[in-house]
Amino acid sequence: MTAANKNSRVVVLKYMFTIQELEEDASLILDLKEDVREECSTLGEVTNVVLYDVSFIAPHRTDSKPLLR
């Protein structure tokens, strides 16, 4: 592990936007990235801001078998 990795911090922010909001305003993602960078930089150096939607509908299972093997 390098010194940079050892001293880095990760912040996870959830539920900041919906797919519907992005469909209505494509520039929203850029505005959010800028806002997050600006706010987080008050606490220290910000090296990267990544925004992505991770929402999905999990498949409904009636058995107890694992989804992955």
C-alpha cells in the first residue's frame, strides 16, 4: 500500500439524484459533481469525484439458493 492510499479517504453519498431527475436535466450530473467537490474541499483535498446510479430491482427469489456461485 502506498502512502497516498494509506492516507486517502472515501466518502459515499447515497440518494442524491434519481434516474428521472437525470432524464429531465442532463446537466444535473455535472452540477452535482461540482457541488460535491466544492463542499468536500472545505474538509481537505479532493482528488476525485465519481457519481453513478447503483439503483436496481433485485430479482425476486422464492428459493434460498444463492444468486452467485
